Amino acid sequence: MSGGNGDAMLEQHGDMFLATILATLPAFTIEYTSGTERNETVIDDNLVSDGINFLYALDLSTTTSVDSFTCFKINQYEVAFLRAYSPEESGQFDRNVIQNIRNANSANMAIEVYMRPSPYSNKTGAQQFMDLYNSLKDNFVLRSIWLQITTPVEWNSHIDENRNFIDNIISTAQTYGINVGIYTNFYDWLQITNHWTGASNCPLWYWSVFGSGPLGETPSNFYDFQSFATWTLPVAKQFGQLESVCGSTVNRDVIISSPVFLRSGEIGQLKISNGKIVIGGYI
């Protein structure tokens, strides 16, 4: 992987798009290998659907070079979701994200960060959020984060404890003026929270794939979305996992085109506030 760790791990989950087939299977994590390369410009009729304009995005968790981010941008990926918190060692700030933020900014991509917490840690959800927040606040303007709620086998078997843990992160973030989005899907949310409605004010980024690589993609639109909890419309979808794009292994996403993009087509000066890179708030 260009600019990254070749044996790094990216999250891969069982697919509940076919819920009746996979309802009894746990989500899982796999080690990725290089997939089919995608360096072409990605124009797709799916990007305009029922009056909704979509933009391409991607998410990744390993250090990635400026050249790769520039290639992403050339191939019309507008937003990069970067991992800022890892569940390793009872939960810790992912220091790779600092260079990734700078590299993505150099390529003029909008930047969102996500947090993959450690539910079994001796640190509370609030403490884990503060690890992330304190590591970013001095050098960047943090407006929002995405909280990854996937892989049920990594969560507590007691639903109430999971709900409290998630709520602890959300409420703490909001105390600091940070908005929280949720990355999950119907199955994960059911197994982990029993369709808790306490995150009703959080936008939804859901995932739906048949498997890893290009052949495992689902359409780059929201046609397969199934309402759950209080979510009737998502703002983003991960439709491809573990694909090689511009020499880097990433997951592919679509997002609803926000007013930021509709006004200008580019994020330009909106990426910088008081000389600092702005993270979040683009969706």
C-alpha cells in the first residue's frame, strides 16, 4: 500500500443487506490484500438518484501519501474519512491520522474523522473521546466525528451497557460543541443496541456490501437502505470494501452532496479556519 503499512487491518463486516441469510453470522475482521486497481475517473449514473446528488468519498485507516490523496481527488473522490481512534491497547488515539489530515488537505479533499472505540476498555466512552479530542484540538478545528458501531462480537453482551457507552461518547462530544455521526447498519445496531433510539439527532453513515473487492460492491446509492431506530434517510453509504484505488487499499463511499459542495463545487477556503485545517461538518 502506497505510504501505508502493508499488513494493516481494515474493518470488514458481515452483510445484513441479505439479512435473512446472514442474521445468525457474527461480523468479522479480515486482513486485506491488494485488490483490483481503480485509477480511472469514476463517473456513475447512480450518483443522481431520486433528485439526490451524490459525491464519491472513501475511508481508510493507514498512513497514506500526498500523491495517493491527490490521485483520489483527480478521480473525483471529494471526502476522506480518516480513522482518528483505534480500539488497540484498550483504545488509543491513532497518530497516523495527523499526517493523513495534512496529506488529504494538501490534495484539497474535505476531511472527516471516525472513531472506532474500545467497548471493553477500562476507559469510559467519555475518556476515549477526550483522548481523540485533546490530540486534535490544538492543531486543527474539529467540528464533528463519526462513531463506528459495528462488529457485535467486540461489544458487551449487555445492551444497556452498550447504550450507556455510546451515549457517554455522544454527550461528551456535544458538551465540547462536536457533532457526532454514527457509522453502522441495521444488523449491527440491532445486535449492539437493540435498535436504541437515543442517537436520533446523529446523522447516519451505513454500510452495505456483498463482500470485499469490486465484485462485492452494492450500488452507489441508497436504494438498499432499510429504516431502523429513528433513521429514515442516511447521509452516507459505504458500498465497497477493501479495494485498491490509486495504489492504496480503501473502502468506497457515497455521500449526499451538502450545501458546501453545491455552492462552490470545491471546498476551497472553507477547509481553513484561523489558519487551521477544518475537520468535519462537510456532510
